[in-house]
Amino acid sequence: MHNASDADRDFIAAAMPAFISEAGEQTEAIETLLLELEEQPDNRELLDSLFRCAHTVKGSAGIFGLSKVVEFTHHVETLLDKCRDGELALTPEISTLLLQCNDQIKFLVDTASDESADTPDLKDLRADLVIQLQVYTESAGKPTQANAAPVAAPIAAAAGAATSPAPSAAPGLTLWNISARFGQETFRNGMDPLSIAKYLKGLGHIQSMTCAIDAVPALVNLNPETCYLSFVMELESAAKREEIEGAFSFVADDCELDIQCPESAEQKLVRAIEDMPATPRLGDMLVSVGAVSQSKLTEVLSNQEQSTPATSGQKAKIGNLLEDKAGVAPAVVEAALNKQQKAKESSGEENR
């Protein structure tokens, strides 16, 4: 691992006051928002702003390698996320707890350059606060049938409808492919790729990570102050793309970054339909790409013939039946219908 040079330390020392100032503004905003939420506990806009403030402090601290701030604020952020998801109500008790936590975040930020200021008593206090946060967080994760379950269920359903996580990711999560090649000036600019990786770990679970060494020169030519690092990571997380990009905000001008969300099974079927030669029958297209089995298609067609006479809208009717009876995703059916329509238009032009 790179040992910070005097230049690195000077850069961090110069940038630290700006971080402390910005983080101070965020902690002041957290206190104000908590007080406002005591009067308007159901105000989603205030709750979202509260979460963003905590997230900003944690993200900036991660870039500076302030692990105490990151780890403690992560627990606060997790609880706030439960509140945003409707799994936990922001009660006066929780608000008081969060105000106490905010005082500790402010202390950790203000004393970031003075390790001796963090006394054993303060460490014990934070440990106690973390336990209290976890009690609330874990109770939200195990809702009772009487209250939390009816709220959590539609939220989970909405999340599933809004995004299509990769097949290998857990429900509600996305498996992100992250490729980062850091510029040679990264170390000299006071940045540490390891801090970024640690921050990303805080956003979810790193399934795999490979550090590329193709740019590392022979030892005789290696400059310890030059960054030759790049990595490829698979991150399983509920975080949005913008949150992941935020981890690289301090190196954005000196880093080649590529963040991809692997295709879902549905997206692969749509792409396969778009790439295949057009066929006149909707069902044949769906069978050929594996969206539905031949036996299931035959069953659906049989039901269609028994229920509805042939009409000009027959193709759309078959599409609806395939969605309802065979479980074919609407986007896949739509892709096949579009392919079919383009084939008809192309055939019509050729016959003119």
C-alpha cells in the first residue's frame, strides 16, 4: 500500500478544513431537519433531505479515510433508510437518539486531525448509541403482522417493478460492475483508491474484486508516488448509480470510470428478439428466444381460439394471454410485437 509522502499529507491537511466546514454545515442541517420533523413526522421531503445530509458526510469522510466517521454515520444512515422505506416511524424517541448521534458525528469531524481527543468514555458512548440504532433497525427488519408488514410489502413490490436486478443479485439489490482506472497523479493529489473501495463496501456487499497490474512497470522503473492501480469490482447493492459515482467524486478528473448494470433476463430476451430475423408469428419469436415453451404456447393458443374469434386485434390478444397465462414479461411481448410490425412494414414496402 502507498505510504503518504509529505506532499500527500500537505494536500490532505490543506483540504481538511474545507471538509470540516462542509460537514459542519451538514450536521447543522441534520439538527434543523430533525427538529422540523418532530412537527412534521410524515414529511417525506424533509426525511429525504435528512438522509442526504448523513450520506454526504459519510461519503466525504470516506474519501479522506476517516473510518470512524464512516462507520458510525453508516449506522445512522441505515436507520434513516428504514424510515424512508416506511418500515420505521420517526418517533420522538428515535429523533432524540439521532440528535445524540449527530453530536457525535460533529465531534468526530471536528477532531478528525486529533486522535487523542476521542476518549474511552466517548468511544463507549458511541458504542451504546450504535446498539440503540441497531435495536431500532433490526426491529424494522422483522416487522409485525399488525403494522409494518402491510407497509413494507408494497414498497418491496414497487422497488421490484422499478428496477430489474441482475439474476445473481439478492431480491431488491443490483449487481453493479465497476471498472476504475486511476490516474498516475492520484497519490500525489492526496487520494487513496483503497479508501474509495472501503466506501463502496459500505454501500453493499463486494462479491468480487480484481486489481489489474498491467500498468505496473518493472521494479527498477516503479515510482512509489505514481499510481498504477485499476480495479474491477462486482458490487451487490441497493445504491443508485449516482451514489456509486459519488464515491469517485474527488478523483473524477483523474480516473477512467465505467459503471454498468448487467442485463437482466428480461433485457436479454428483448435484445435477442431485436437481433433475430423477423418471423410472421408472435409465438414463434417468443419460443425461439426461450421466453415461453412450445407446449405452453400451444396451450395459450388453444385458450385464445376457444375464448375469442379471430379478429384484426388477434395478435395483441395473444400477447395479452401470453402475459397473463404464460408469465411472459410485457416488455418482451412488446419487443416481439414491434419486431412483427416492422417486418410487416418492410414486406409492404418491398411489394410496392
